[in-house]
Amino acid sequence: MDNISRRGLLTGAGAVLAAGALGVPTASARSLDLPASKRFKMSATTNEFFRSKPLWGPTVMQSFAFDTPNNRLFTGQLRSGTPENSGDLTLSQLNFSGTVLGHMYLNGFGHAVSIGAEASGTTSYIWTETDVDTANGRGRQITRFPWKDGQTLTPASVTKWKPVSGGTVYTPAVDQRFGQLGVRHSLSDGMHINVYSLAAARTGDFSKVLATFKQPALTPGVAFQGWTLYGAYAYFWEGEAYPGEPDETKANSKLWCYDINAGQLVDSFLTLAGKSLTYREAEGMAVYGSTDGTARLYFGFASGVAGDRRANLFYRNTLV
């Protein structure tokens, strides 16, 4: 759950991004255009991927990401037994049936509201926040590192970048289909997203911003739970856990689609996917697919009882 968004980081007027230490140019609240692409239809048929799968820990799934070329799935979680604001995370690797294949520990990284995965040959590289601010449990920079089962990393053991001067609360999203990296970050007036070339970003070059915009206000008072990119569109995911037993009248999990080039929300849908799940808290979203024909927009839920939380994935695959 991204409690940061509840404290007003989604509100405010358009902003001007400051020039960064790495050469990020000054830009308006929305600038430049991305190549035209199709978008996922928010009200399309819901497909279930897997249900009620335990992760390594097990703790609540905060986010997930696919390495599409290598058909790998990774989840980000707060590490069991550590204070929430410590930034200690667990990454799990799952197969597509939801069985855990391995894990990593990331000490002092952040909250894992969003992670990304990128293939380099047969190696999966993971993008996350890092360098936790223990005042809020969020990362102050981003990083990229190779997946290695059983390894423990600290901020001192990875290469770190701060793409936007003055930015905080960083989370990345990888768009493998269109070769883009999205970087969500907080400025004084709220959350913003910059889009970069993935090829440039992996070398630490954030000097060219392909597009930049202020995240639009979503449903007031509902927790922000994840985001991702696909072409010229950004997708947002929000929702609260059921207060008790499954009760679809309490469902408020909503999918949003934002047209980056037009600078406006263009689609949304209140989904009842997984309505029978116990607890049912929206958690994480990501895209799988190397072409439009294989593309799927996934969104996740945590379920189960305290101490035995489970992961659940659903998806849309209709593009318009």
C-alpha cells in the first residue's frame, strides 16, 4: 500500500521540473510526445492467471514484474520481521503457475510500490528504488541489478541514480515492448513521472526525457497501489482491502489509463475481479508481452489472513 499518496502527493497544480544534477532539462508539467501505440481497454474481459499463492516469507505482495523474453515473474514484498520503514524488502521469483523458485533480500531499499524487470540475454535485471528514507520507508534513488537467487544486497552494494534533482519517493516501471523506463517521483506539488529510453537509463544516462507529466488525481482517499507503462500510455491501480469477510459492496479497486501524449485520463474501470477473496487488497501491476498480440496488462491482489497472505494475479489483453 502506498500511504504516501494519502498525504496529498496526488494533489496540486501543474509543476515545472528542476534541472537535475545528471543534466535533466527543465520541462513543463507535460512535454514531448511518445510514439503512438494502442492502449489496454480497462473494461475488457478479466482473465485469471493464478490465485492464492504464497510468496517467500510469506508477506504481502506490493508489486511484481515480468522478464518477458525469459518468461520470468518477480514480486516485491516488505521483508517479514523487520520494521516497515526500514526499507528491507524480499524479492520472490515465481513460475507462471505461482510456485516460488527463489528469493533475494534487499536491505534498506524502500517500499516496492513498483518494480521492473529487464532481460539481458538469459539474465534478468531488476529495477527498484533504493537508499531508503526511514522517515517514510521510501527510496530516494533507483537502481538496477542482476537477479541472483539467495543474494542479499544493500544500497552500498549497487549502483544508484537520482534522475531528477529534488525528487524523492522513487519507483521505476519497465516497458520492455517499447524500450522505455518510467520513473515515478515526488516533487513539492505531488507525484510526477518521467519517461526515458531504457537503453540509455541502464547506462546511467537520464539526460534526455522522452516525456514528463504530473500524475493525475485519482479517487480521493483511496490508496495508490501500483503503476506501469505501455507505449504512450500509463496505467494506475488503486484500492483498499476488504474490512472483513468478502463483501463485493466494499470493493473499490480501480484501473486507470492515462494518455501521456494527450495529457489526460482516457479510461477507468472499477473491477470486481477476485471478489470472493478474503482481504483482497489491490497490489501491483505490470505488462507482459513482446508484441501487441502477446501483450497483457496484469493487476494483483493480496489475500488471506495476517501471517499467511497470498498473491493473486489477473489480466486484461484487449488493446484498442
